[in-house]
Amino acid sequence: MKRAEQVLGLVLLLFAVYIGYESSLIEAGAEFGMGPGFMPFWLSVGLGITAAALLFRAVALPASRFATAFYPEKAGALRVILVLAGYLLAIVLMKPLGMPISLAILTAITVPVFGSRNWKTIALTAVLTLFGVYLVFGRWLGVPLPMGILEEVLPIYGPIY
């Protein structure tokens, strides 16, 4: 497992460098550099720091400190499959229903996968995701989102009243 963590740390570090480079090529476009490249750049910095820590740990610690093998449990594999199915469903529904609704559906699928069984919590989280995505990205940042069936109901641009 030590070798696997070394390889993973190196791959993630290279991926972070690539994402950081590509996001630096995106035009900033707004005051204080807060444009389309802002979030991917800083996410790549965070990923790079985490990957470097993982790589350092994998190199510095002796092999006896690592697990000998990894065998996923059936329940964990089912969770991964359900989350991937939720993402695929969100992608398929994004054009007809719009991004806010498809992300709300994704949230409603993934929240129970991660352990919440309270339907009020699931519904509230999905509704907050829908309005959060719309308000933050559509209204505040002015990002042109695929709105689908909400195109005529919720305006993207203009002041928030």
C-alpha cells in the first residue's frame, strides 16, 4: 500500500499542477481576479498541498505503517455506484431540467447515500441546493447556467430584489 500511496500522491500532484496551469490561462475578467479561473486555480492549490502531504507521508513513513492490502466492503462499493449513478442522472437531466434542478436531484440522491435518512433534511438540502446554485452562480456571479424548464420562470441576469 505504500507504493500505491506514492503513486497516488504523485498523480494527484501532477493533476493539481495541470489544473493550476490551465486555470491560470483563463481570463480573470473581474475585479480582484475573481473570474472564471479563480476557483479552479485555488482548488488546484489546495489539491497540490494535499497531494504533496500525501506524497511526503508515503515517502517518509516506513512500509510497516501502511495497511498490507485494501479490500472494499460491499456496502462501500454500493455507495460509490449510487453516487456515480446520481452524477450520471444529473448530467442526463441537466439540459431538459436545468442545472439547479439537476443538482438538487443529485443532492437528494447523495444525501441518503452518506447516511441521512430524515426526509425533511433531504428535501431541505435539495431545495437549498437549488436556490443556492441559482442565487450564487446565476444571480450573484452572473454565470450563464443551463436553466432548462426554469428559463422563463427565474431570470439569470439583473438585480436581486
